Amino acid sequence: MTDVRQKKENVKIHLNDLRKNLKRMHLTVTEELLLPQPDEVKILMYKMDQLLKVIESK
């Protein structure tokens, strides 16, 4: 697999993971009226930063 394809696949994996986590947080906020734990938000922010690094490294 080429480097570009590998990066593209990594981005897809990260985006899917972020989407799942954000969707779960959204449902918790809207259905249970609970805010996410600060650690959960920090983890998602870290994951988004990692994704940004992968994207910017082109």
C-alpha cells in the first residue's frame, strides 16, 4: 500500500472513530440531559489533533 493510501485509510479510521464518539456524546446530551465528562472531551480533542497532524503531514 502506498504512503498516500495509508494516510487516507488512517484518516478514514480516525474520522469514523471521532464520529462514533461525538454521536454518543450528542445522544447523551440530548436524551439524558447529561454533559460529557471533561476527560471524554479531552480525549476527543487529542484524537482530533492527531488527525490534523496526519492531514497536515502531506
